[in-house]
Amino acid sequence: MKKTYRIFRFDSAKPKQKHYDTFKVETAKGETVLDVLIEIKAHHDGSLVFRRSCRHGICGSCAMQINGLNMLACETQVEMLKDNTITVDPLPGFKPIRDLAVDMDPFYEKLHSILPFLINPDSPPTDKERLQSEEDHRKIELATSCILCGGCTSSCPSFWADKDYLGPAALLKAYRYVFDTRDVGLNERLPMLDNKHGLWRCHTIMNCNDACPKHIFPTEDISHLKRKVVEEKY
Amino acid sequence: MITHQHEAVIIGAGLAGMRAAIEVAKTGQDCAVLSKIFPSRSHSSAAQGGTGASLGNLDDDNWEFHMFDTVKGSDYLGDQDAAEILAKEAPEVIYELEHMGAPFSRTPEGKIAQRKFGGHTLNFGEKPALRACYAADYTGHVLLHTLFEQCIKYGIRFYAEFQVVHLIVKDNVCRGVVAWDVRHGGLHLFRAKATMFATGGYGRAFRITTNAHANTGDGLNLVMRTGLPLEDMEFVQFHPTGIYRNGILMTEGARGEGAYLLNKDGERFMKRYAPTLMELGPRDLVARSIQTEINKGRGCQTEEQKKQGIPGDHVYLDLTHLGEARLREVLPQIFELARNFAGVDPAKEPTPIQPTAHYSMGGIPVTINGEVIYNADNDSVRGLYAAGECACISVHGANRLGCNSTLDATLNGRRTGRTIAKHLPDLIYEELPDDEPEKAEIEMDWYFKADGSENVADIRNELQDTMMQNCAIFRKGEELKTQLDIVRELQERYQNIGLQDKSQAFNTEVMEAMELGHLLAFSEVIVYGALERKESRGAHSRTDYPDRDDKNWLKHTLAYREPDGKIRLEFKPVVITRFQPKERKY
């Protein structure tokens, strides 16, 4: 099947020359938008820039906007897209660097700020694991499958309006640790969570739920986190 | 050229690199990690089924069984001192990951859950062991993120999207590396007292592979170019179950949970090849069995192949009897992958699969403490280290067992980090030879001026297709000779590549060209070793030499690139302690 691809082109060295380039590419059944980008780079325009690595939805490199929705290019089969012209843009809300590659530094900085590691001053048992029930593990299991692709944060209108907002990905990570029965770090994380750029910026718009390629519902976990903070603090 | 100085510089931010970095940082010494992609993008995240350790949470396991299985799985080419360390230290390494916060699945008692995996047995081969510690089928992913988060905790300095261009080794002393800042452009010199490679495997030399686009074996060629050897490069593992046509991994954990392999007659054909362990045989054996079924006309056909009377070229992985609820609970990723990339509902129909290039047993030769060696006497290069898939200790020998790779990476990453931490007080910032950093400038210049007529993607495709044809599961002298000529011809053509993108910032076209140079260089070593090794052992199966030959070939190969560009082999004895080689049956 042959389709037309409109691809956003940008170079931070020449920011005024941003534009779309159009390519016609033939694909076979099962081929993905990532396959198309690879083909364009191989045989149409070697200067096209995008990030990619695992090509099966686990590394989180190739999140981008495809026909207006944040998706992983590697998981998006061309035949699932109804239109004959497919528009590919970089993730919105982040500063573009070149073409489809954006500056992810602020995204990672927010992740760092919520102390994304187990906090527990008690020594763990020697030569044994800490016990955790299957039920308690299940509370965080889905959240631990986050691949940090940035699709959720980039889809969030609250984040578009407030670039200092932690965003759903960082809050999901906070949930993953706060609700881990082995962690006791809520109080240390409170200053980051309970402020005007923290939890309360989530207005349950729920774009993040649609954007997540791992079928996580960040809004739900953020709500649990809000309740927990209220219980703890007020 | 901007100069940085760090006591330890680690290249690669997968399980091995980050685990080592934590060990160095814990001692308060300065450590930086360079990675050509963001740490959380590293391919360790694609490991699915589990990490082996004889915790015995669900059966009566012990480390000796694990060691025996690893040695037998290696077809007796694995060094047994390394296998003993792997099996003995595994439980401690797993508990430590759990203490760091790794979210393992749990048993009803709340302990770390464990499942069956290929080639792992109780009582020296009696029956399958529950040894693979898992987090559903996202084990590598959760371990990678746990270690990344620990690196954040320890404040480890990352240089993300830095591609190493040149390694500076002179007189068997390592002095640092030169790297290209992918995002902004420009060369950076990293002077270091200790330099460690943890750059992963070389599966991208093959068309059908589980490996990420990033797995181009850069570290191996960077090391080899300095005159240092690579070990056992002829051993490339084909994972039995990759999704048909794209090679994406379907974890062995699927068979650990009870999935069947079926041929076109719906027969569980493994009964012919591994009557005791069936689908849970070791990977080399299962991959060969699948290929044999296909070669004998018992492969499954697509509708199109049926119509046109073309013989089938894949088999089925049947998960249907496990039921959707169980699949969603313990194999959620497999469930998604089958739907997204094979177009089947694995709860209702079997998934078409084929063997896929997966793991690189060969690599940079190291001691059991992670020091890179420069000869068969185990003499080591000062200040140079390696661990994980890019290294060859050799613990996996001729064939790695499933769930031993994430273990190897974390366990030997930790050991190597400890070695570095111990050595650092006695190491210094060595002098830089005058002409060395400039070599990187000359190389980058070459890429930016490349305006020949050859296309990088075309050369890469030809390499991957022909490696798949001539140097994959079954190998033959004539085909290997042909492949050696093909690789050398592609190397010639590579000299005449043309690149369009002349920008300094985020020039991924130049990066891909550089990676292709590495692929072409070490692929020649794979084929050369495969041609020289006139026996069948583990993943290296020669139809013209079908038997294992312990008399002549129970030894490791060390391949050197001579100054004139030719490859020269030396040999290194296998370390045998507890288990004498014997016939390998499952």
C-alpha cells in the first residue's frame, strides 16, 4: 500500500525554516510508521532525524505525534491508520532539536526531582528478600511497566500551560514508589508533590491515559497519590 | 576538542554498565557513564523472562545444579571458574536488586517468584528447575529502570547521546576515549584512570534478530582496532522463538509457563530432540530442532505459501491452552507483542515463530574480575575493563542458557565495578600519545566528507541478509568462504559511501555509517572464526563437521586484527574444574 507522509522538519540552528516534507512510501502488511521513517532515511533523505532503538515498544525512544496523537512509531502499523496522508510531528510540549527528536532533559529532570528510588532507612534482611504480598505487588505492577517515552506528559494540557508541572510520567513514578510497601519516602517527596507545580496541577483531563502505549492509567494513580497526600498531611 | 576528566569512565548504560557505576560511586570515587542512547533506552530492557538464581523459593534448588547446567549448556566451552562464581553469587545479586527496589513478581508467601527456563534443571538434569526470578515478562525492563534510578540516587554523571569514536590504548595501558556529542556535535576527550566497556551484543549483523537497532557491537571493534583480541566471536546464539519475519523476542518464559512448539502437523516435535526437557531444552538445541523441522518440510505455511505451494519456513508457538487470564497475568508483554507484531491473538491461535539472532557469546576477553586481557596467558591491559554481553569471561561458552544473561550483566557488572573501585587508588591519568585524540578527528572528518556512490542502508541490508544465509544456525565451509568474500567486498564498498547530512548537530546518518563500519569489521571475525572452527559445538553447528571435537577444539579462539588488516587466531585453554566434558543430552 502506498501512502503519503508529511514529516515535520526542523533544525534548531535554523529555527525559522521549519516546514513539512512530503514522501510517498510503499509498505507491506504489518509494517509500521518506524519502518517508513527508516525507509525514508535509507532511500529518500538521509538527513531525516528521529530516535529509535528496540523497535518493539520497550525502549521508549520513538514516541512522536502521528496524525495528531502521541504514539510509538514502532507499534503503529500503517494499515491501522485510515488516512492516505499521514502526518508525523515531534512530541508536543517539548523543545524540538531536529526533525522528530526533542529535548527530553526537562522530562528527566522532573523524574529525578521526585526521588525515584526506594527510600527505606531500615536494613533489609541478610541473604533474603523483603517480603511483599502478591496483592501489594499488583498495586504497583502496571506502573512499573512505564517506559519513560514521554507520550503522556507531552499530551497533557496542564503541562502545556505550566512547563514546571511535574507531569504524569514523573507523578506515576512517585506513585510507583509511594505505594510500594517497601518504601517509606512519602515525607521526603512531599515538597515536590504538594506544591503548585505538583500533584494539584492534574485536572483529570485524562489525555495521558489515551497516550500511554503500555495501557497504564496515570490519572488513576495520580488520584490515589492525591488522596494519600491529603490523608498524610491534612 | 573539549576535555573531561573522570576517575572511571564507563561506556554503555545497560545492566552491566550501570551496575558497575553504582559499585564505583558507593566508594565515593568519581564515575561517569557514556551512552549513545538514553540509559533507560538500553537493550537490557528487552530481556523478558527472568534472571537465574538458585534461591529455591519454589523447589529444592542449589548453586551446584545451576553451575552444572551452565557448564553443560555451554557445551563445555564455558570456563568453570566463571560459571562457579556466576552460580554461587547469583542469589546475593538477586536479593540486592530486590533490596534496591526491583519489583519482582511474588510467590503466595511473598517471596520472589521463579519460573522454569530452558536447560535449567534440578539434580544434574533430572527435571526442570524453577530458577528464573521474574517480574512478569518485563524482567530486564524493571531491572534496568531500578539500576537507572539507583544511579540517580548516587548522583552518577551521565553523558547521554555520546557515541565513542576512539579508544586510546598504547603499550597495553588504557588512557581514555574520544566521544562524539551526538546532540550538539563535536568531539570530547575523556581522560580516565579506568575505562570500562559495557556496550552490549552484536546481533544487528543478522537480518532476523531480537536485537535493537543500537546493538551494533561498537565496543568490540573499538577494542579490536587498538590491537587487542576478541574471544570466541564465532558463537552467536539464535533464540528459538522470534516472531516470524521480524525476529522480535517471544520469551523462553512462555515455554517455561508451558507453551508448546508445533510443526505443520500440529506435532510437538521436540520429543524427537529432547525427550526429557521437551520445549525446555537449551536454546541451541531447540533452535536447531526448529530449523531441522523446517528443512525437512514440516514447517508451517502462511496462506500465501499454501496457495503458491511454497514450503513452510516457520513453526508455531502455541500458548492457547494457557488461557487469556493466565497470559495476561504472567506474560502480558508477550500477549501484546503477538497482537501488535504477529497479528494474532495468542489466547486463541498459535503464534508463528522462527529462530532469531539473539545473544553474542563472544566478545572482549576478560578475567573473572573484568580486566581486559591481551593474550592467552590472561595478562591484562592496565585501566581497561569490560562486562556484560560485550565481554567474554567466558561463562556462556558455546551457548548461553536463558536467564543467565541479565544475571551475567548484573553480577559481573558488579564484580567489575568492585575491581575498578579497588584498582583506582593505584591508577593514574596516563599520558596521551600525541597523535591519538587526532585519530578521532580524522575519522569524523572522513564521515562528513563522504560523498561516494554507495548507500549505507544497502550495504547494511546486504550484510544482514548474507550473514543470515551463510553464517546462521547451520554452517558449512563453502558457504562460510563465500561469506568471507562477501564481507570483504562490502568493506571495500564501504570506503565509497556517500552521506547527505552535513550538520554537526544530531547527525544520525553519520552515526549509522559509523555503526556499519563496526558491523562490517566484526562480522568478518565471526565468519573467520566459524570457518576455522572445524567442529560443531553449542550454537556453532557445522554440517560438514557435525560432531564436537574435544581433542582439537576444546579451546577458545582469540582473534587479532594485524596491522595489515588480516585476522590472526590464537587459542586459549578452557578452565575445567568440577565437570569433565561429556556427551550432551536433554
